[in-house]
Amino acid sequence: MHDIRWLSKGQVMVRLVRIMPALLTVLQNEEHELYLLLTNYKIQFLMHFFADVLGELNILSCKLQEQHPDTSSIGNHLKSVVEVLRASFLGGGMFGIDTKHTSSFIKMVYEQNGALCFKDLSGSTHYHGLHLGPMWEGDDINPQEIVSQVISKLVLMCSSYVSSLITSLWSRFKVDFSFFEATKYFSPKDYCGFVEVEGCISCVA
């Protein structure tokens, strides 16, 4: 995972969580050790969480890498990404609300009594029970710990990560939205008759 380009990590995580139930069905019979690792509730929670967060960052990254970036547009995208992250993970309500992957994961596991499930092309339903074991060797666990306590710890950890990420974005770009708003007056896209042909900006009289 860490050998993959930063921009691609979000795409990898999104695709991985999409095929996860089917992947678990294959690993269950062929790679028991990996299957045991991927049926850890904490690992699945974090994978779905990062699919949402990195997915949002990919949008911003792609905008920054455009051949002819529009400064005012970048400011709007940056502000949008930060607002989405705050609303979804720091809003004080349900963690991961309105997210595509985190919320669907939490809902599925709750409805299926702690399991991931899916139907294959033949209509057969496959269930994969999740456990609360250690995520890595040496990871201390409390055998008396219940799911709600585990979730609380994960939410606290993920919220702290998102908060640090937002702070890092502010620091990295030294955001001044009044500056971004002012640049709109110099952007041809905000003038009537704007057209863009093969990446070249021009105006129609």
C-alpha cells in the first residue's frame, strides 16, 4: 500500500472496499491467515474510513494537477473538501454520516449482527463474521471489551486524524479565502462569453 503513489491510494482503497465481500469469500478457502486479518472489525472500519477520506483528497489532488488550474476554483475545492470532512467526521452527530463507505459499512454490520455479506451471481448469500482480535502482533486487546467500546476508540482515533489532516491542509496551503475570492475578478471563466477550446482560454465578443 505504501509503495503506491499518493494519488492512487484513494482509488485503491475505494476499489478494495467495493470488492471486499467477494474477496473475503475467495480468501476464506485459499488464504486463511489473510482472511483472518481482513475479518478484523477494526481493520475493516479503518479501510472504509480511509476510502472516504482519501477519496475526497483525490478530488483536490486532481484539481491541483490540472494543466491550466484556475486559482479561484482551487480555493472553492479546498474549502469544499474541508467542509465535507468536518461535516462527516467532526460534526458531533453520527460518525461518517453521509459518507459512501463508512456509513454503509457501519449500517451493514449492524443489520447483519456483526458480519459482512453479499449475494453472488447465482443468488447465493455469503456471510463473513467480523472479530475484535488484534490488528497486529503485539496489539493489546481487552477480552472484556464490547463492540461499542471498540467503535468509540476507533471514532476518537479517526476524528483526531481528520482534525490533524485539516490543520495540515490549512498550514500547507496557508488558506486565505478572501484572496481566492478576489482572484475570480481576474479569471476569464467568470466573464460572459467565456469559452475554452483545447485548453486555451478565450472570450467571445
